[in-house]
Amino acid sequence: MNYGRAMATARERAAAELAARPPGEWPAFLRANSGLPGPRANLELAQAAADTADEAALRQWLASGDEYLALCGAIGIGRLAAEGRTDLWPLLREAATDASWRVREGVAMGLQRVGDADAGRVLDEVDSWVDGPPLLRRAAVAGICEPRLVGDAETATRALALLDRVTGSLLAEPDRRSADVRTLRQALGYCWSVVVAAHPEAGAPVFAALAAVDDPDARWIVKENLTKKRLSSPGFG
């Protein structure tokens, strides 16, 4: 089964369902078909809503306090940022530290919308996020560590440098037991494998240096990444 095509078809179907309704009815329709509460939100519908809603609606959704609407809003703000709306970056930055993990995922997907247009633009923007709180750092790495974004050597090399800085910042945290630091560590537990697998020539030496760090969290991050199938080839164990 072609899952990529199946998801695209679901997104197209969701877009058609939205187009058949006046925009004023969209919030209620989105909430009713969100898939929540439940283990999986309706991401195809969220992507379709992000594709078509105007800026005013996206801002309202992001500020609504409704988890699913805010998820849609974050993705859509990323769409507008990809189209050149640099003034909207502060909205993504603020939403990156939202209490809801689904909204934070929406930010990551929004960043990936920008990355699809220009991965370098994402890296330029999130460079300053490394100096922010743990959840902001988490968004920075989650937003760029997507296989489709790190396929070229330059982007992968810059992503590796970002990962190295963010990992170093985690290891320097005075309280690594805090929930936000643990959330950042969880992201680092898979992000490294994405970039190392995409560009092993540059990634393997940096990952090996991390593996040599005598620190329990560094060891955990390395161990978690090594469980990912993308690092199952010889030379990474």
C-alpha cells in the first residue's frame, strides 16, 4: 500500500469537505472530526485546514485554547511563514512552549512547512531558539529533523551542528529531572538518527563523539537512537 498517497488522498478529501462549508462553520466541523479525545488526532484534516484557512482564522485558532484548533493554527502559521511572512515567526516561537504537546507538534509541522520551501530559512530562524527554554529547543530540533528536509549535505551538516549545541545545552541543565528537559531529551532520542542516517559521512563522527561522552543522559540519547531502524546498518552500533 502506498501510505504517502493514501494520506494525500485523505487530505484532499478533507479539503473538499471544508470547501463544501462556509468558513464560519469550520471550527465546529474541525472539533467534531478531530479524532479527539483519542490516541491520534486527525492530522490529514488539520493539514487541509492549515492549507486553506486565512490568516485571521489561523490566528484565532492558535489563540483559542482548543487543542485541535490550535494545532491547525500552528501548522497554518507555518504555511504563511513559508510564503514569506517573517512577521509571524514570534507566533510559532510562543506556541513552541505551549502546555499541549499536540500544539507543540503543530509548531514542528509548521516549521517543516517552511523547511519544505527553504530548509536553510528554518535553520537560520531557530538558531536563536537554542538559547531559549527546553521546549523551544525541542521545537528547533523537531522542526528540522525530518528525513525529507535533511537530504542534502549542507542542510544535514547544519542540522548536526544544531543537534550538537542542543544536546550540549541539555547536558548543562542544572535540573534534568524537570518535565520540559525530559521532553527535550525524548526528542533528542530520535532526532539524531534522522540526520545521521541522512548523511552518515558527516553524522557518524559527531554521533561517535556523543557516544564517548561519560554522561547518563548522553548514553540514553545514543542508545535510543540506535534502536531506530534507520541506524540498523553496520557501523553505528
